[in-house]
Amino acid sequence: MKRFTVLAVIALILLPLHLFAGEPAPAQNYTIPLTMGLTLRLAVAPFIPADHQITQCQIFQGSDTAICLIDGKPVFGAEGGMPRNQLVKATIEIGSRIIDLDVSCLYNVNFEKADSTWFDVDRSYDQWTIKGKFSDAPGAYQAEWSIFKGIPMRTSLARVPGKDGGC
């Protein structure tokens, strides 16, 4: 019996601690039908600080420090605080083609339910332009992607001015 107890204690010590931790919540997936027959698919996952390099900085003299970089890139949507979630994947379906969009730097995506009115689509010959508004109250921002002959490029990422600029 003593030997069993000792072996059980050793086994518990050697077990990786991550087995006791809960798995992170899965990504929330949204499918948003857009104008001109396009479909936007978004995946929003909880933000896990331990998985990222967080850099804080002081924006104004005498102000508190704020999170200004995550993994060496600017942060949109968190207003200097720790993000709750991040956009981890976005694809646009144009006909039978599925095109990945750049989602770097996009945090606190605030979708209670996805709404196509938060997105605009424009087409000019071989170019598609998709604009999306993402909101976390004062942290509202807009991203714009252009797609030329099937090749995507994020052409703009900017804060939306004013407190009511979001979705």
C-alpha cells in the first residue's frame, strides 16, 4: 500500500500541469452574407495573454502605461487594456474562390450577432473592396481589404473617430 501511495504521488507530480487547466474556449464563427453575392466568414477567439508578447508603453507624460504592442504589432480595439478576444481568421468567398484576409492587429471584435450592415462591398472591374467596422465602444476601428484578381491586401486599418463610430 505504501508503494502504491508513493507511486501515485510521483505520477501526480510528473503529470503536466496543462492537463488540469481547462481548454480555451473555441473560436466563435460568423457567416455574413454581403452584397454582390459575397460571403464573409469570421472566427473570433478568446485572447490568451500567456500566448503573446505584450509590450506596454506610456502614451502621455504622467499617464498610466497601456498595452501598445502585441507580438511586436500595434493593437486595434483594446484602447490600451488587455484584449478579451481577437479576430483569428477572415475569409471572403467570391464565387467558388475562398480568399484569406489579413487579420493581424484586430482585437475586441464585438459581435453579439454578426450584421452585414457593418460591412461595405465595392467592385471596380478586377478589384473588390471590402470595408468592415469593428467596435468595442471607444475602441472602434475600421479595416479595409482590396482584392485584385484574387490577391488580397489590407489597404487600411484605422480608428473610427468619435464615440459612436463603431457598429
